[in-house]
Amino acid sequence: MSSALLAFIATFALVMAVELPDKTMVATLVLTTRYRARAVLTGVSVAFAVQAVIAVAFGSVLTLLPDRVVSLVVGVLFGVGAAMLLREGFRQGEDSGQDAARSGKAPVPFHRAALTSFAVLFTAEWGDASQLATAGLAARYGQPVAVGLGAFLGLVAVAALAVFLGGKIRSRLRPRLLQRGAGFVFAAFSVFALGSALLG
């Protein structure tokens, strides 16, 4: 087996294992209950592509930074993600006892849904375990293209599963409540990371 193929398989498997129970799948699932599946998958796929490139190119440098700096950056980015989710979750005039997604897909333009999905997942993945693992694997194998492709496809596979599940259970969920819950979880991650930066 070539080193490039080994690097690809190892990265794909590791990213899938790390992200299946992680916030990536949860965030994508929440987005799918709110927006059209195609827009969500487009937005998150672009976010994953950018993050994979960043991880391969600069991730190893990130791991050399002081833990306090990394925690501060991650805390700020989670705060941005929390603000976006909570703004959508508490938007007035769209939730009068019945969530739009329960009666059909939200009438949101494709570009807006894709951009929101991109921003939320780009934020969620910044400094994430899978991004740091991708950087480490790129340094270990010396195969940046194979590692980057493995990480990207692993993330897209998890997102595609979340989109599929979201489409199946959309009518049984209250998307507003999920968005609010996810927003508060992101806020908690932000507080924890900022606390680590300030107290660490």
C-alpha cells in the first residue's frame, strides 16, 4: 500500500471517528432542519474544504502556539457561532407556535442558507480535534494532498449523514428549539475556552 493511500485512509477513518459524535454532525443536523438540504451541504462542504486546506498548510503551526492563545481564538470563534445560532433561534415574526420547518422547508434563499451553513461549520471546526489531527497527520506522513482529501471527505461524509437524518426527522422536530439549544451549547464552549485562556 502506498504511503499516500495509507495517509488518505488513516485520515478519513480518524476524522469520521472523531466527528460522528461531535458538534459537526449536531450543527449540520440543526441546519438541515431549518434550511434546504442542498444549500446546507454546499455551505458545509465549502467550509470543510477551506478548513482542510488550513489544517494541512498551517495546522502544524497552530499546534505549536501557546495553549492560551489557541483557547482564546477558539473561544471567540465559538462565540460567533453561538451568536449566529441564537439570532436565528430567537428571530421574531417567524415562530408563532409552529416552526416553519415543521410545515415545510424554510423559504430562505439558497445563497443565504449556504452562507450561514458555511459560517457556522467553519467556526465549529476551527481549532477542532479533527483539524489538529489533520495537521498532525500531514506532518507525520508528508502527504498533504492525501491527508487533506481524506479529512475533507471524512467531514463531508459525516455532514451528508446528518443532512439525510435531518431530512427524515424534520417534521418531528422543533428547529427553533434545536437552534437555541445548539446556540447555548456553542456559548458554553466559548465560555469554557475563554476561561481556559484567562485562567490557564
